[in-house]
Amino acid sequence: MGIKSQMKFQNVNKKRVFPHLFRYVMAKLSGTDTCDSDQRLGDVNLDDFWNADADKYKCCCRTFHVVRASLFIAYAQMLITFIFALFFTLYYVQAINGRLTPDHWINQLGERYISSLLFAVTLQLLLVLLLVQGIRTERRSFLLPFIIFALIAVLLGFAQIGNDLFGFMHPSSVAHVMYDNNQFFSHLIGTLFQLWCVATVWRCYGFLGDKKVIRHIGEQLSTTQMAFHYDGIPHEYIAMSQPPPYADTVISLNKQPLTT
């Protein structure tokens, strides 16, 4: 009678344990436990060793985050490029139809200059779109084309400023000096603003790199912590105590080295 009771008890335990194990294994294989994994990833407090809102990631007197500021820069340059392309196309169509005077500025441009200008506008739009896509998807490699071409534009701007300064030293007339004065300040303001844009996007590039590293560390900590969790298997069948969190045993400031 005792043997039959024991066998019946074992059969009942199998009926109760195997469904839990089956659901646990199928959840792991099908990936339906992503919410639980995300919750366990949240158990590892990444804010203990990284602050995403630190002052080094802010600009404009610590008012805006570099990510938001980079998006503002991208949208502003996209809007300016669209407006310029719209007005240039409008004037160009009017010039082709003969509605503008021969001394109009657009009639003074050659075909090669117009082709180069259209290529520059198209390239600017592509760079800005890559910048927005890189920030949205947190792929910082998409930010590099904008940074490189913006640095080239800054160098060309400083070269133009040097040319303007040379024009100040050798003026030909008073009107020419006044024109060079306005041109100099326009180039100076534009170059300094472009330099600030490059610096902001570069800081955003560094922020995305730091975030990627911290996220990788968090995934490693979460994976290590999940390896010692047995929440999917009831503790009434496997009597095993839970170890302390991995972050509490490794990442701690008051830990002392082992001595013998």
C-alpha cells in the first residue's frame, strides 16, 4: 500500500512539474519571455555607474541634451535647405522662361555652377537625413558623414575669413570696404555657428557610444543574473536558495580585496 501511494504521489508530481518545465522551455525557445527579460534587465540599476543626463551631455548653458540639440540642428538645416532649394528652383524656372531681366543674379550663373550648387544641396539633404536616422536608431556611425563634411565646411569658412581679412588690408575703394565688412561678419557668424553644430553633433556621437557600452554592460549583468534565477521552476520542487544580485557582489565601492 505504501509503494502504491508513493508511485501515485510521484505521478502527481510529474503531472504538476512537467507542464511548468514545458512552458518554461517553450518560452525560452519561442522568445515569448522578452517582457520578463526586460524586467530583469531593469533590475540591474545602470544609473549607479552612468548618468545619461550628466552635465557633459548637455549644451546651451546646460539647457538641452546633446541628442535633442542635434535633432534641432538637423531639422533646422533641413528646413533651410528645403527653403533655399524651393526659391532657387522658382527663380531658375523663371529665368528659363525669360521672365527675369538679363542682369538678374541667377542669369549670371553658369551651368557648371548651377550643377555644382544642385549637387551640394542634394548632398546636404542626404547628410541631414543620415544624421536624423542615426540619432533615431542610435547608430552613431550614421553621424560621421555629417561630422566630416561639416568640418570641411568649417575649414573652408576659415579660409574665406582669411581671404576677407586680406581684402581689408588691401582695399580698392570705400564701397568695397563696406561690402567686405558685411561679407566678413556674415562669414564669421556662419562659420562659428557651423563649428558649434559640429561640436554638438560630435558630443552626441560620444553620448551614443557611451550608451552603447553601458547597454552592453547591462545586458551582460542581466544575463549573468538570469543564470542564477529559477523563477520559471517552482521552488517547491527544487529547494535552492537565490544568490545575491550580481551587481551587489561585484559593483560595490566598499569591497575589500581577499586576504589569506
